[in-house]
Amino acid sequence: MLEKQIKSGFVTLIGRPNVGKSTLMNHLIGQKIAITSDKPQTTRNRIQTVYTDERGQVIFLDTPGIHKAKNKLGEYMVKVAKDTLNEVDVILWLVEPTTFIGGGEQHIIEQLERVTTPVILVINKIDTVKKEEIMAAIEAYQKKLNFAEIIPVSAKKKQNTDRLMELVFKYLPYGPMYYDEDTVTDQPERQIAAELIREKALRLLGEEVPHGIAVTIEKMRERADGSMVDIEATIVCERDSHKGIIIGKQGAMLKRIGTKAREEIERLFEYKVNLKLWVKVKKDWRDSDILMKNYGYRDNPDEF
């Protein structure tokens, strides 16, 4: 009896910052891996997640948003996003449901004109507008690029996402299973823990501080009796004034960040966690190649 052929391949999610890429990816794989917040540039590295069902296997690459870079960290993030376009089998380009196609979208269109990879335009956040506005957005984008498919979805409300997965499989080649069927991500636990701490800081801090923070895990070790995992982490910021904001009055803000992060890490990894946080200042680290590498922003994602 012939073994059933499956489809498998790599799919990248691209788009401007804050368009909902990480929210969509988390929903499609059914588990939270990528951090989300309402602040732009939340995702900084290329995050790889795996979705497997009877049809086959999809490896999603959630990239940083493509934007005009203002420092070396920004340049690194844009390079990571653009480098994936020719490496994958399908590109999902997320946009908002509007007829206004600004400079940021135009820049992405110019990148997509150079690739032969099938592009599925995903119009996200359809729960926020009327049906006529969605139709108008589809019409506006159709004039700009020859898309393989155009599909309106709401990642937040989980609308039309099953249909999106059908379209993804339609354009994937037949191929092998790259990962075991129970694999959800290739991210090391240390990296996921660091990102979850950064997410809580992004959500709890004001507008000024978050872009300038990184999180490093100094220690992550299970106790001998298996009762708990001890994690020690440092939040790195660029200014002394930022350090004061992150710590808060009598340590209140740091405690809130730590509590929220610990709860999320425990929920995801399903073990008890004792989390200790410190804060240190490294001025202008986002413009330092050495410090960026130290904090996990490397050209080769396999270097972690």
C-alpha cells in the first residue's frame, strides 16, 4: 500500500510593525510562542514555529516588521525580514483593511516584485471595519501586485483562519516532515523565557522605555528535587532614567513585570518557576554590534 504523500514547507509572515503577525501565528499553531503587544517592533528575531496535521507540516517564520531603520538594531530586524522572502515556499503579507497604501506598504510591494514565491495577501483586523471597507481594500491592493490569493481574516477573533490554512497547504510542495509531529517551536526555552519577560515589560511600561530594552537569561536551572526551575534574568536598558522607571517606586514595577512573566512562563512550560529580575544600563546598546550579539540579535539564528 502506498504511503500517503504529505505537503510540507516554509511560510513567512511579513508586514509593517504592529499589523498582527505574531497574534496570527500564535493562533494558527494553537499555542503562544511569539510575544505580542500593541507597540511596534515587538518581534525582533525570526521565530520559527511548527504546525502539523493530517495534510502535512507548515513551518512558520514570524519576522520583525519591515520598516525604515533608525539604528543598527532596526537594520538587523529589517534584514532578517527581507532575507526570508526567497527562502520560503509561501509568503503571507499581512495588511490592515484600508485603501490607503502608504510608503511602508509601497516599500514591501517593491520587495515582493523581486521574488517568485507565491504571495497570499492577508487583510487582517476585519473585525474593526465594515464589509464595504474590506472589499475596497481588496480592490486597492489588487491593482498593486499579482497575488496568488487575497483573504480577509481577523487573527484576534479567529475569523477565516481555517480557510487561510487551506490556502497555505494549497501552495506548499509535497515533501518530508521536517520535525516530529509534537514539535511546536525550535526556540530554546531560555529564549522564550527572555521574550516573555520582555513582553510583560513592553505591556506595562510607558512609550519611551520599551524600544530600548533587551532581556538576558543569566541562569535557568531545575532544582535537584524537580520541584521548581530557578530563572535569573536581567532587563537591559539604555538610560539611567529608564532604569528608575523599570524598577518603579520601591521596586513595584519590576515586581509587577516579574509576577506577570513568571505566571506566563509557568503556564507555557507547565512547571513551577522562581524568577529573579535585575535591571542594568548599557548606553546605546542598539547601535553596538557586540552588545546586540550578546543580547541574542545575530545574523545567523542558529547561533543561539
